[in-house]
Amino acid sequence: MAHKVQETNMDVDYVVVFRVPDDDKQTGAEQFQKLIRALAETGLATEVRRNDETSLFIFVKAADEKTLTQVVYRSRIKDWLHGIRQIQPTQDTAQTLTSEPLTEAERYRMIHHMICCPREEGGAGITPKHGEWKAVEAVFPLHDHAKNKKWLTEFSQKTFLTPDDLDEVRNTMGEKIGYYYAFLQTYFSFLIFPAAFGLSAWVLLGNYSAIYAIVNGLWCVVFVEYWKRQEEELAIRWGVKNVGKIEDKRREFIPDKVITDSITGEQIPYFPSKKRLQRQLLQIPLAALCVIALGAVICTCFAIEIFISEVYNGPLKSVLVFLPTIILTLAVPTITNYLTQFAERLTFYENYETQDAHDKAMISKVFVINFITSYLGIILTSFVYVPFASLLVPYLDIFSLTVRPFAEHEKQFQTPPPAAFTINPNRLKNQMIYFAVTAQLVNFAMETVVPLVTQKGTKKYKEMQSARAEKSGGAAPSISANDPPEEKEFLTRVREEAALPEYDVTSDLREMVIQFGYLALFSVIWPATPVSYFINNWIELRGDTFKLTMESRRPNPARADTLGPWLDSMEFLAWLGSITTAALVYMFSGGDGPDGKPHAIRLWALLLSVLLSEHIFLVVRMAVRHAISKFDSSAMRKERSERFMVRKKFLEEAGLADAIKPVASPPNSPLKTASGEQAFTSMISRESLEEDARADSLTTARPADHFWHHQRTWAESERVGIGMIDLMDLKGKGEKKAQ
Amino acid sequence: MAHKVQETNMDVDYVVVFRVPDDDKQTGAEQFQKLIRALAETGLATEVRRNDETSLFIFVKAADEKTLTQVVYRSRIKDWLHGIRQIQPTQDTAQTLTSEPLTEAERYRMIHHMICCPREEGGAGITPKHGEWKAVEAVFPLHDHAKNKKWLTEFSQKTFLTPDDLDEVRNTMGEKIGYYYAFLQTYFSFLIFPAAFGLSAWVLLGNYSAIYAIVNGLWCVVFVEYWKRQEEELAIRWGVKNVGKIEDKRREFIPDKVITDSITGEQIPYFPSKKRLQRQLLQIPLAALCVIALGAVICTCFAIEIFISEVYNGPLKSVLVFLPTIILTLAVPTITNYLTQFAERLTFYENYETQDAHDKAMISKVFVINFITSYLGIILTSFVYVPFASLLVPYLDIFSLTVRPFAEHEKQFQTPPPAAFTINPNRLKNQMIYFAVTAQLVNFAMETVVPLVTQKGTKKYKEMQSARAEKSGGAAPSISANDPPEEKEFLTRVREEAALPEYDVTSDLREMVIQFGYLALFSVIWPATPVSYFINNWIELRGDTFKLTMESRRPNPARADTLGPWLDSMEFLAWLGSITTAALVYMFSGGDGPDGKPHAIRLWALLLSVLLSEHIFLVVRMAVRHAISKFDSSAMRKERSERFMVRKKFLEEAGLADAIKPVASPPNSPLKTASGEQAFTSMISRESLEEDARADSLTTARPADHFWHHQRTWAESERVGIGMIDLMDLKGKGEKKAQ
């Protein structure tokens, strides 16, 4: 890296970037005052430094350990009440931090909580870029450069991350990013099998092998189900199980009315579910819009490409063939952008009460958009071009417009008659290879290399600009020139970090899920796909680490106990894979597949293979789920034991320990006073019988009382019963029958 | 009813029937002694009476309220620890019964618990008919005849049971039976819609209507999903949510080894899941066996029936046609019986740790058997006979054996050539009408009328016999002659109840699930089916009440919070319905369907309709699930509020109430001592600065300390920051650019 790694963060917990709004020093000063006071009231110490021309850094740390301890204690109590922690925090707040030391991520989470959570809950209530805190541009912690460097070195030297590495990621960056790393790691390890098998299948069985399809489908099921279990175990290991239940209210939630809870007397902001469901119905037109808008562009480009590559044979063909790709590259991101904005607005309109529900709703919409942009092209090739090309190609002459200016004579863009047309048998395979190899490389470049270059370039440009300004004289000396010399290096680094974009784990996760989708849906086209993904994902994890540590601000640590909606997406893709794979295998296995003429495909056979494949998939999934659910992991056993111990301890403390012990014989039980029959016979003395009579005459003579006074103790019952048994005519009965 | 309703149960809680084993008075007396002592030690009072020649009644009640209170208190603490109760029971055990009175069912459950639960857990450990307690024939409570009579009268006078009625059933018979009644009631109410719609569809659209099929499928989804929600609400209403988590260990569980828990130090009997999974694999051959054994019989009878009814035309046809039905009626129950025994043995071999898991495994096996016996016949008609009859009929001549003795000449049982054969177009409809109407009537008779007649007959026979014996003289006087006169009536009644069979709620539930299956899978054949079921189920509920109260011993109250595996079965049937219904509609709509020749069916169209129908079903189910999950019921809201209150109360009691309140400003915060800037400027006096210097020289000069000493209070930060803002060259920048 260009900048030197500096070890100290000056004890700074968080940096708040304050930008004076719109050339208005007056408001700026007022808002700044409000900000500093809000932070101080919450118990945070502050130091102010200059950032750039119009913005300040406010460095924040906990004013004293006591305040922080209070915050940690309250957070742990809350966790305990929501069932996230099994063990009740000790009541001695002084011991809070020593008995269970904070991880770095937890500390930052606490400070972030103090800065950002609403005043009613004890925070400063700062909402960056929102409402009254518009001037607050960013709130972020500083990178731990020593650790970052260590990660980059270590991770690049090993094939697999160890559980300890994952724990360290979690301890530093929080559980949400920890989950991403754990997922990527599990996925990477799981890829070994399809990579090895796929390679052999590719060599031995060729493309479109039914055996590969079955093994791949099975692998998808096992992987998804295994990850679900893994997720649960990680939640236990990291102490975040049920963390989704702590529902942070969304600031933007607009209640319809406020109702009073009849039991707790609380005022609850209320928005009727029925109204929300009605609004959610708008998702259907949104999805339709996505399909139409993106579908139209993708289909058009697809058609143009086919037209140019397979019909047109005039000049500039080799250049023109890139035309549709260029259109796609320009149009799709634009449309996607618009659609995402629509989706965002709709999600806001759906007005969720919690951030979690909001995010889920948004992710499911994003998935629909991504599904279309990622898979529609290859779906068109497999299920439209290959079977129907010879029927459709004649209609492509409307696209002759695109090449007319370049063509020399009409014949060059005349569509051939269906009979003369032959499809390009390698188109599908080439497309899959593109997604498996080229697209991954492009993506890596876009994600990791481009930002680095941009970042470097911008820095260089700024330096050159300020150098020129200095040379031309008269310009104000650069701001950094005023930094205290001993802080110079530190402040430079903070300025660099503040200039970086935020890290978005969701987009990295999405990328992996989409990749899993290619594997599940189409890898049968080219069974070497998993090999490429295996290699790619090794780089991916290191690239993401680089992005996280070098090209992004350090993220605010967040907790999570699941990948959430992405997991559902993967389940859906695995299911869909059972359908597409069966269809592909049926159409293509044993040759190059249909030659663009649908007559070769028997629809019933196609449908039957799809139907069979899908139902076998569902049955296998049920079986795998069942089997996995039966295996008790050590983490789960540990959790159960812990729960048991907590209960036991609780009862002991409450003096209720004997409440779960067996009841002892009642103290006055006759068994304790006498143990033989003789003792009892003597007990039924004259006196006691008389007493009976008296008691009976005193009570109203209920038949039930008479009934229960026949035998007054268990011993009497015993005696009477044995007497009855003695009277029984057991043998007699048998003899009588024999007569 | 024949016997007079007697109001008093003599305060008897439970009756234990003790039968002297195998003519052996000695062992009998010993075991009896052991039994009486075990009961007395547990805190139960006993009275002994004679039952019949070889058995005794031991009447049991709680010895005193104190013991019972203890048991109730312990049970409630256990519930609370397992999260079934929200509210912690008061620690004052004396108040246990007054603060929350016991329902009848709960009281009986407690007494049953005392009698039957293992000694380690404070019970007498009696296991009727098992192990050392082989002589204990039965353990049951006595019917509340007044209430029974009231139910029979009331229920027969109303169309719908009210929630109060259901509560009363639950309070008297326990939650398990309460759930059955609630389910039957919900199902009955839900049937109104398909009954009305089905009737109109039958009149207006005829059979095999696609519209009816869609509505029916939708109804199935909504009903199943609604019931799931209903179940949850009932669990809250009845306070049994999570009751499944209290896992009663099975006595019969055989651990592989005993392991010591590393955390709790408990000795845990352990059986590896892997081994169990291997044993569970035996379910596959078992299912295959069921299919083969039952399938062979059913297919054979089916073929014979077709042969006789549609090929044979010799004498005695009208009689012979019942031959297959007779074979079925004799063979199927026998085979089912064997298979059930196999299933039972396999379930035992699978060696489950808890009764719950054992029951679930057993029910799923029973469902497979029932599925075959119930639906295979009609599946054969719809998907084999109707499309393939003309191809298969020629092969039926092997069954000519069955009629050869009766036929007059060969022609009478010669199979016609395929071309000459015409299928019976009404066969499928008639079969469905049989299942919708006739089978229900037969079933009702078998279930309610036959036991009544048998019971009456046996009683009469016994009376006659004893009368004859008395007349012929010499015989021992009947045992009832020795009863104390005031107990005569009571004891007669107890003897009658002891002679009754046990009530098995599972079989009633199974019957309803199978009925639901006919509705989901085949009702499109004859859309009036739901009307018949609607009427039948009104009677069914009353009949079951009669069976429960008059023809069975009173069951031991059991808790439950779900229908369990039956719910899964219904989900499966609804899903399967989407497939069969689509197939039936495709094949039959717009006529009598195929004429036994498969050429009329286009396989691709059939498969396509099945595929579409199934996937629409799955999407709709997801949507319905989503919608239902979003509606908050009042019961759920109440539960949440209660949980909140419990937490709040707990924190208050533990003196932690302020732990969830916001942190106040730290006490020494500068904001409290001074509020303006002036005050602070003066605070930075000479002394304090000197103090700084001293402090700095004392500490090792860490750069971080220097960093944080620039601004020592929030007010200084504020001042410095405002100063910086003042220095900002905001306008200047803009101007410079403009130059």
C-alpha cells in the first residue's frame, strides 16, 4: 500500500464528519454546537480537527469507562431479556467489562449505539444525512491497520480460513460481515467436490451429462441445508441467536394511528397489516415492469446479436457484433438503477415498522431485478434460441435497420429461409463459459482494481492540483499544513479513510448468490464451471478483504444471525435448478441438442423429465433436511446444557430448587409411623371408631364421605383388598367350566 | 341411555383396575400390596372394592389438598421454566390453587401424573399392563355424567359449537381432545363454502369443472393455512404453547450408552442419531411392502370386479359382482393389521427417546397405510381404468377362473376385443359418490351404532347368564350382591365404565384427514361431495361425542399444542390434490372423459396442466401463508403484551428497572455545572493548564494522550470547532472557481 501503516488510532473510537451546509456559517455553527452538546450529554468525549475546506472531524471516544460500562450492561440485560444470552449479566455493573471483556466489534457497536440511537433510549440520536442531522456526513470507526495488514498477508497464504480467522473477522467487523466470510468460506470448501467431479465429468462424460446434473442437484441441496445448520451453529458460537427478534424501530415508519395497549398501557404506533398487504400487491406490477423493461432490452439485444452474428455477413461484422453488448452495457445498469429506485420507493411506501422487515422486502425486490439481468440472456439462448431459432430468425429482418448503413448490398442482411438456417451449436456453451470465467474476471476488476485505480488517480490529481496552486502562488496553504506535526500522519490517514466509500456487504453476498444460481441452473452446460468458481472464490475472498480493509471505510459493526432473504433466494435457485437442468439434459444430452427446430423436441418427454426431476429434488431435499436435523452438533448440545444450568441456578437462587425435585412422601403418611399390618390393626381401636361415628354425625352425611370412610388408611385398604383376593373363586371358575 | 344418570362420583379421582394374574393368589396379593403402598407413598388415598370374579377396583383420590397443591405447583414451575407459562407462579404454594383454580382436566392430569410418572419424578411409577405392573389392567377417571348428558343435548340442538363449548371440552377432557373438537368445528364451518359452491357448480357446471377445481384447490390452501394459525391461537388461549417441548422420556427407550454431560455433569442416556437414521431407512422397504401387499390385493379385486361387471354376463352376475368387495372387506383389514404391527415394531426398533417422537414416527407410517387403502381404488379407476381399460381388459381373462364354475358357456366370460369394449362412463362418479355418501354412513354405523349394539348385547347376555345360573341354583351369588346398598348404583356404573374400550382420538382425527383427502384429491369428480361431508360432519361431531362419553372410558387428559403429523398429512394431500385435480379436469372436462383408449389423451397436455396447476398451487400457498402471517390476532397481541409485562415486572423485582431506562447524563458532565461558553473559558485557568502539564509529564507521553488533551471539555471542542468554521473559506472557494 502507498500509505505507511500506522499502528495507533489515538484511542479514537469513532469519527464524525461534519460538513458545513451550503456556505452558511451561521447555521453550520449552530448545528455544530448542537452536535457537540448532544455527544457530550450522552457521555462521549470529543476532539475537533479540520478535515477539508468545508468540513470538520469530530473524534469521539467514551468519556469514561463507567459510562461505557453502563451502556454495555444495559445492552446485555436487553439481550438477556430477549433470550439472546442465556446467562444473566452479573448485577454488579463494575464487573461487567472484566467478567466478559468486550470484543472490538462490540465496543464499536456500543459507541455507535450511543451516537445514533434515539434520545429516549439513551443515545445522542444522531441520524447522519437525515432530518435535523443533515450536516453530519458520516459516522464511522477507524481501521485497525495492523490487523488489516495481518489479514491480507495471512489470508493470501492459506487455502482455507480457520474458524479462528472467522472469529477474528467477527470480533473486529461484527457478526454481519462475519456471516459473509463464514458463508464464503463454507461455499468455497463445498465447491471442492463439484469442482473435482465437474472436471472429471467434463473430461469423461462431456457436456450435458445427466450424471453430472444429478450430482450437481444433490450437491446444491446438501450445501443449502448444511449452510442453514452452519448458520444456527455460528449463531450459538457467536452468541447472536435470536438477535433478529430485537427489532429496532425504523425512524421512517409512519404510523396510521397510535393505539393504547390494553394490557401494558403502552402507546403503540400502529399501521394496519391489511393496508400494508394492499400496498405489497404493488410488487406484482413492479415485477411485471422489471420483466418488461429489462426483458425488452435484453431480448432486443439478444435478437440483434443473433441477427448480426448469424445472418449478417457484410463488412464490419466483427465490429458490429459488439453493438448489442455495448447497448446492454449502457442500458441495463441505467434501467436497473431506475428500477431499484422504484423498488426503494415502493419499499418505503410499504412502511415497515422495523429496519429488518424493510431490508428483507428490499432484498427480495433486488433479487427479482438481479435474476432477470443475470439469467434472462442464458435462458433465452437455451429455451428460445436453441429450440425455436429457425422459426424466429425470419422475423429478425426488422433488425436489418441496425446494419443497413454498413451493408454493401441487400443480400448481406437477408434472413435465410428456415430450412437454410443452421444455428450456432456452441453459442450456449460459449455463453456459459463467459459467465463462468470472463464475467468473473471482469467483475473482479470492476470491484477491486477499478476503485483502487480511481482512488490512486484522484489522490494524484488532487496532489498535482494543490502543487500547481501552490506554485502559482496566492492560494491558501493546504489545510494539512496546519496540522500539529505529531498528528500529521494520523490526520492524513483519517482524511483518506473518510474519502473512501462505505462497504456494502449485501452486494458481495448478492454476487455469491447469483454465482450459486449459475451453478444450480446452468452448470450442466459446461461442467467445468465449478472449477472456475472455485478458483474465483479463493480470489474473491482475498479481494473482498482488500476492498473491506483498503478501499472502504470501516463499517459499523452490526449483528445478524442469518443471511436472511439470501438464503431463501438460494433455496429457490436450487429448486429452479432441478427444473432447468432436467430440461437442458433432456434437450441436449447425446449431441448438440436441437438444431433450432422445435419438432425434434417431444414436449411430453421434456415435461415428464422436468416433472420427475423436480419431484425427486423435493423428496431428496426433505430427506436431507430430516437427516441434518437429526444430527446434534456439539454447539447445540452445549447450548441446551447451558440453558439447563441457567434454569437450575435460577431456581436455586429463588429458593425453589426443591420444586423440581420429587415430592417426598407426605410427612404424616402412615408409612412413616408404622410399617406392618399389626400396627394398624391395633390403631383401629375402639376410640377411633367412635371418633368416626361422631365425625360422621357432625358432617352432613354425604354419600362420598361414607364411601371414603370404609377404609381409613392405606393399610386398611391393603388388608381389605388382600381379603377380597383371598375370597376370589379363581380355581373354582376354571373347574366350573370344565364340568 | 339405559342406565340412569347418577350425579355423584363419590369424590373419586381415578379408578385403578387390578386383575389377579393367572389364578395365582399369592403373587396377586403381593403385587396388590406393592400397588397400594406405592399409591399411598405418593400421597394418594385409596378405597378398595370388588370388580368382578378376578379383579378389584382401587379408587384413588388425592390424600389431602396440600399434596395436590405441591404437585400442581411443581408442574406449573416446570411449565414456566419451559416457556409454556409466561407468568411465574406465586412462591406461596398455599395460594397455588386459589389464585388459579384447576380445571377438571388439569386436576385429572395431575392425579394421573402422580399415579403414572416415574418415582424419580415423584410419582408412583405405575405403568399399566407393562413390566412389574402387569396386573394393573387400567387407570382411568370416571365420567361426569351430568356434563356428558348436557353436551349430548346441547350439541344436538345447535349447528356450530361456540368457543365456550370448545373451552368446556378442553376443561373437561384435556387439550388433546379439545384440539380435535376445535379442528372438527373449524373444518365443519369451512365446509359451508365448498358445500354451497360445490352444489351450484354441480347444478350449473356439471362434473369435472375447471372452475370448481380452482376454487376447491384455493379453499384447501386457505383452510390448511388458517387452521395452522388457529392452532397457534388456541395454544395461546389454552396456555399450552410450546407444550411439545416438555419431552416426556419414553420408558421403552434403550440407550446405547450413558454419557456424562461436560457442562451439567448429568448422566444422559444416549443413542446415536446415525444409528437411528440407518434404522429409519427400513421405512423404505416397509413402504414398499405396504404398496405391494395392499396394492396387489386392491388391484386384483379391482380387476376381478371389472371383469365380472363388464365382461362376464352369465348367471349370478348380480351376486358375483360383490365377490371382490367381500374379498376386500376380509383381506384389507387383515393385511392392514399385519402391516400396522410391522410398523409398530419398526417404530419401536427406531428407539425414540421421547413419546412424542415415537408417536409422530408411528403416525406417519399409519398415514402411508391409510393412504393406500383409502385412495388406491379411486386412483386405479381414474388413472388406469379410464385411460387404459380397452388395452387391459383383454388380459383380464385370467380372472375367468373366478366365474368359470358359474358360467353356462365360455362366451359368457370371454374378454371382448379392444375395439368392442366400451367402458362404463359412470364408474368413476359412482365410486366417488360411494366414498362421499355410502362409506360415510357405513363408517358412522361401524363407529357408533355397532359398539352400542354390542355393548347392549353383551350386557343382556351376561344378565341372562347370571339369571340362568341363579335359577339353576348352586352358583355363587353375583358379586354385585355384596355391594353396600348405598354404593350399589355407583359401583354398577363403575363396572360398566371399566368394561368400555379406551377412546382413541387419533383414529377419529385420521378419519377426518382422510375425508379431507377425498375432498382435495377427487371431489372434482362429483362437486356435490362437500355437501355430503358437511352434513356428515355435523353428525360426526355428535357421534364422536356420544362415543367419547357413552361408549368409551373417560380418557386421561393430555396436553397438545398442535395436530402434529396430521397437519403435515393435510398439507401433503392439498398439494397432491393440485396434481390429481388438474389431471382429472384435463382428462374428463367437457365429456365423459377418455373411453378407455389412451390415444385420446395427449400426454404433453396432461403433463403441462399438472405442472402448471402444481406451481400455481405452490405460489398461491406462499402468498396465502404470507398474508395470514401478517395478520396479528388479538390472542397473539395479548401474548406479546403479557410477555412484556412479565419482563418488566421481573426487572422491577430484581431492582434492575433502570437498566432498561435511558442513561441519564453522566453526573459529572460539564453540562450540569455550567451552561454557557463564558463559564468554561474561565475554567481553563492557569492552574488547570499547569495541572495538565504535570499530568502529562507524569504519564508516559503517549501520542494519544496528547491528542485528547488539545480540547479538555466539550465546551472547548465547541469553541475550537466554531472557530474553525469561522475560518472556513466558503465563499472564497466559490469565487475562486468563478475567476
